[in-house]
Amino acid sequence: MKKILAFAGSTSSTSINKQLATFAAENLENSTFDVIDLATFKVPVYSEDEEKNGFPEDIKSFTTSLDSYDGFIVSLAEHNGSYAAAFKNIFDWSSRINVKVFRDKPLLLMATSPGGMGGQFVLSAGEQRFSRHGASDIVTFSLPSFYDNFKDGKITGEDLLIALKEQVNTFEKLVNEQ
């Protein structure tokens, strides 16, 4: 059975993107999954000077763990139209250890936000960037107006729920073809 890692590109304790990533993982049909919280990884802000001090143990642990998964579900928080600073920092550190952060494996890339755009800017940025960092195939999903469309741990709108399940199924097929 294939194993998937799901996480949000956020360190917020109330992350709506973590809720979405978890829900997407729960809709996998033939894979096991783990959900992690990036807040558990304590690392300094990346710089060349910091790298000269060596790689933080938490980053080494995080990047090593990526090797044991067959695919990834990531839901990015959008801050001012781009990645959340905490995610970008972990991504930057990880890419210094292995530029292929996503290990040539499929990625279900998602975003949500309280507004009607559903994190479209960060989703677009991630889609462009992550193909250069080892995402072999990228399947995307955006959930607009999170608080209107997600309640009690699930997507409430029928059309959005169907759309998410279709993307999860497409992603899972890609994982199984690896």
C-alpha cells in the first residue's frame, strides 16, 4: 500500500490549510497517510551564514522523512499573495539538502483562504516552482471562501466536494503508477 504525507504550508495552530490537507488525505481510497504540523520543526531563518553553521537537526529529520513517502498532499497558506514565511523557510532549508524536495513523486497541491480567490496566487506560485523541485506530477485544487464551504471537518458544497474527490483520485492514480 502506498504512503502519503500531508501537511499545510502554515504553522498556525488553527490552520485552515491543515484542515483541508487532512480532509483530502482522508479521501484517499488505497493509500495510508500521515499528517504532520510544520510548527513542530524549529529552525532559524535560512541564510548562507546560517548554513555555514550546519543544517538544523529538525530540517535533517524532515528531509529524511520525505524519502519514505510515495506522494505528498500540501495545502499552502497564502500570505500577501505568496507562501507563508514559515513554509518558505522550511522549503529553502530542505532544498539545500536535496533540491528535489518532492523526490520525483506526485504532489496534490492545494490552497484555501477565507476569501473568494481560494489562495489562487500561492497555488500558481507553487505549481510553477515545485515542478523544478521534484514534483513529478502536480494535481491542483483550490477551495474558495473556506468558512462558507468547510464545516465539521469536511467540504459542504456538493460541486466542490466532487471536484476535490476527483483531484484526490487523479493524484492517487499517479501515485500508484510510480
